[in-house]
Amino acid sequence: MEKLIKLNDLPNLQRTQVRENFKTHMNPGLCTLFGLLDFDKLYVKAEGTYVWDEEGNRYLDFLGGYGSLNLGHNHPRIIAALNEVSSMPNLLQASMGIAASALAHNLAQLAPGKLNNTFFCNSGAEAVEGAIKLARIATGRQRILSCKSGFHGKTLGSLSVTGREKYHKGFEPLLPSCNVVDFCELEELEEALKTKDVAAFIVEPIQGEGGIIVPPQGYLKAAQDLCRKYGTLFVADEIQTGLGRTGTMFASEREGIEPDILCLAKSLGGGIMPIGAVMTTTELWNKAYGGIEKCLLHTSTFGGNTWAATAGLATLEVLHEENLVARSAELGDYLINGLRTLQEKYPIIRDVRGRGLLVGIEFEQPAQGVLSKVAGAVNKLSAEYLGAMVAGVLLNKYRVITAYTLNNPNVVRLEPPLVVTKEQIDVVLNALEETFEKNRSLLGFGLSSGKTMLSGMFGRRR
């Protein structure tokens, strides 16, 4: 038998070994992309808003686990909570979970509207799958509407309502009777709803992977009203926007939205445990899964396990006790205002948008061929991945971790933990200003980014 890597071997694994394992046994293409951007670093420690690499260099994490790290890395309250339940049964399906029941109770107190019953699962994509199934069985209808550029996951059902064709190709046929409408276009939405065969309209209150697209005030409320008019369920995907990320506990609160179904995940696990949740009203739950005959139609082996639910309970406590929701609103305004000041000075910044600590910077795109002087690979990537190139410069020169949004790769997302400070925000603002001051033109920036890519392709690394 081949030699197995043991747990106590992990501290001694070198960067080259980790890269080779990833390339050989996981995702070679992603390994190559990480290498181009010099993202294939070996991080060995994390705390709060910081992570450290094997050489002891400290990095500011402004990616925040795609919104999963609202409390930061390894929050001591979450770890302590898990230690408290370490002797309890974690998986015992022929019983009612103590921690899960408590978390469901607490979520019902916090959630908007009449949301009362919760199904626990393991991820955002699984939560969306649950929402689709619930909507279909509760309404007896088949069609599901979602928005172009929306992102709801990559499992087959959630992919079917994700609004970017790039991720659909090769997996067709997807779930039938799934259609998209333009985000923020109410007339188009109403036209699609008029047939009265739409089970649900699923929408992100702010499109995250679409490029941090904030709808105009009133859109969500009007969309909900249209759904009510035609008997369609309104599903709020708060997987990325929920639990304080946008300056309110749920982004839906800003317009007084009362979703029929709400999806949660990401930060609900406190950055430690994977957990997702589908919330709905008592009336809809009973239509879908009420009674003995239907109560087991939708289940999840690990859903609501003790450790995951405990992490959720502790997360809600920390959000409240550390006043992180209000902190997100205050520091989000500070970050956005700082970025808009930079936008006035540097034409490479096309737009700055967001709410709370969910912020996107959209960059102008280089003209076709502008980076051909650097390398063909760089020129090809720049056509779609300028945001990745900006992220590469921030990481490798300023030790700031960011990433581009999946459905708009020319947008860099800034999603720091809600425990971030003004001083840490200033570090990022200063890094961006220095970068753009030195490279005021798109060509200049492209050349600077190209050097990072070339270093990633040919540089000597351990």
C-alpha cells in the first residue's frame, strides 16, 4: 500500500508537496490558475482578519471566505462552544437534536416576516435545492424563475437557477422549467409570472457573484408584491447577504421584505462548521412536509448535527454581543466612501458599489491586445480576468487577500470579516491608491500585473 500522509505530517508539508497533491489528486486547472497569480501560497495560521504563511508573513483577509467569515478566522467563542458540546452525540438521526431545535427557535425570532420552520443542511447550494423542492411541492407548480447574473450554487438544481451560461455548458439538460429574467426589470418579471404556473422566484437581495449589484430601492418590495399577485413564492437567497453582512441582520429587512422562503448558509457556521438552512412559514411547511406521511420527504444526514448547530447558536450570540451588524453598516460606509474617492482620481475604476461590508470594485477592461507585449497567456486572461490580476497585485505586493466575482470577473470583491477595523481598511485603501498612482494607465497596470503572472509561471518557488 502507498504511504499515507498522517495528521502529524501536516505541519511539515512543503509548498511544493501541497501543490503537487492538489495538482495530481484534486484540480489541476485551478492549481495552474493559482500558480499564474502566485496564489498558491501555504497558509499555516489564521486569527481574526489575518492569516500567516509558512514564512511568517502576515496577510489581511478581505475575501472573508466569500462571506463565510463574518466573525473572522477561528473566533474563540465558536471554538469554545464546540468544546462545550464535544461529549454530546453529534449524529443521532433517530432523535430530536437539542442544539438544532434551539438554533431553529433563535432563527425564528430573528428572521423577517412569518418565517418559522427551518430545515438544516450543509451548504448554500443544498439550501437552494431545498427551497426549489419546497416551492414545487407546496404550490403544485413546476416553473422556477431566477435572475440573469444571479448565483445560487453549482449542484444540478441550484445550477439550473444560476444565471450564467458558462457554468451550464456541458451539464445540460438542467432541471426543466427553470427560466431567467433580467435583474431589476419588473415588467419582464410580471410578464413571466402572468402564466400563473411559476412556483417560486428566487433572488439575491444584492447579487454577489454577479458583481455586487445593488438593486434600486423599491425593486425587491415590488417584486414580492408581483409574486403575491400571481401566487408565486418569493425566495430570498441570503446565503451571502445574511447575518449582518450588508449592515442589517438580513438584507431583506431594508425594504421590509417578508420572504416565503429564505436560504442561509456561509457565515451561519461561524467560519468553522459547514451549515445551511431553509426557512419558511408554518403554512408552507405544512403544505410541503406536514404530517407523518410527508415528514421524511426531504432529509440530510449531516443536516443539523450538534457541532454545526452549536456553531450557529454561538454565531448569533457573537453577532449580538459584539454589535457586529451595526459595525458592518458603519465600516461599510467608511470603506465605500474611501473607494469612491479613489474612483474620482483613477479612471481604471469604473464603478464602486455595495452595502455594508459587501463591496465591489469594477475595473475598466484593457483594449484587446493591450497586454500582448507581456505574454500571450496574460493577454488571454486579461480579457476576462482583470479583477484576478488586481487581486494578484494586492496579494503579492501588499499582502491583502481578495478575489474576483464569479459572474463578473472584472469586479474585485471586498468582504472582510465584520470585526475589521478602520485601520485595516485604510491599509487596503492605501494599497489600491499606491498601485493606481504608479500605474495610471490600463497599459501600465497591465504590465505590472503581467509581471506578477510571469513570476508565477517562471519564478522559483519552494
